[in-house]
Amino acid sequence: MKTPVNRTTIRQHLTYNWWKYILLAVLSFFLVDLLYTVTAYRSPPEKKVEFYVYGFADQKGLNDYMARVNREQMPDMEVMDSLVMLTDDAYGPMQLTTYMAVGEGDLYLLPREQFLSIASQGGLHPLENEEALLARFTGAGRSLQNGWRKIAETGETHLVGIPQDKVPGLRQLAYAQDGYLCVLAAGGNVDNTLKFLNILVNDMFEAPAEPAAAASVAPDAVTDPAATASPAAPSQP
């Protein structure tokens, strides 16, 4: 005998089975979200240049600057943006290690301690063959000697970092303690990262002349958001 469908039977059914409909709705939501996550378009590595700062930054200003470079000088890139990492002892090193291990981020601004460690492990792309980049510093008499580091595994010495103090204009957008600009060797877009590095160095090569524009994002300005290169290997400082 069939149960008649009326107001009473519907009320009884919902009294004992309401949770099934809520569960179905929740599962449907997560299924749709999962499908979107899996199928959503993601820019391939060769179409992205990401600047990761392990220190301090005016992230809005930095992203605005990168958006302008994207629009005017590197229009073939689909994504150009920045990320500012935590610098606290509890999470900062773990976050940095994770990003580098999976090849995230292309250009990095690292404090000296982290730079020395990662450079010795061979994790950074050599810069000594970038003639236009080196000529900019050579012509201005700015030494890149401290950016030459010895790779522990091979014993080879390469220029793998640009001391931040050789690019004084960068302090208005990003700062790391005794920082170095460097290119992640495992990044998926080294050629375009080097292109952006050249643009960044040229744009930030001099500190702004106007006092209002010369503000620094060094720690005393904001709170934490969470000689020439020698062709021979110089002695290690």
C-alpha cells in the first residue's frame, strides 16, 4: 500500500530525514567548488613572473609597479605580482623553504642569512652572463662582489645575487635585512624573470630625488606585514 503524499506525511518525512537534505546541499557545494578548482584556468609558469619578498614591502605599491611593467614592457605575461612572506622565526623559514622547494616565486629579495644558505646549496640562478645587467653596475662603479658565492656541491663560484644597497631606489617598495635580489633556479620562467630584473634595476637604480618619494619600507618606516663584478671568483666575504 502506497503512503499518501500530503502535508502530514511530508512533515513526518522531514522530521526524520531533514539532515539528509542538508548533507546533500553541503556535499553538492563542495563538489562544485572542487570541480571549479580542478578545471579553472591557471597561467602556465612561462606566463608568470612573481616577486617574493622575505622582509618588508609596500605590497600595493609593488603590485602597482609590476602591473605597469606588465602593461607597458612585458605585455606577453599573464600574471605579474608580488608576495610578502612572514619574517618571524616560527613560520618564516618554513614558508620560504616550502615555496622554494616547489619552485614558486621567480625573483626573490632575501636577507643575507637566507641568501647565503640558499646560494651555497645551488638554489639560485647565476647572473654573471647577463652582460647588460652587469654593465649597468660596472658603469656606475658599484661592486657586486658580495653577490659571488661558492656552490658547496660543485665548488664553483657564481654571481647569484645583487646586493640591495646597490639598487637604492628599491627601498621605497621592498626591503630585506642586508638584502639580495636573486633569481630562483627552479623557477619556471627564468628568461622573463631576468628581463624583469633588468627593468627593476634600471627603474630603481637611483634613490628618488623628491623627499616625499624617498620614503623607505625598512622596519623603521613600516611594520612587518605578517667596485665592479670580477670575472674571476673573488674571495668569500
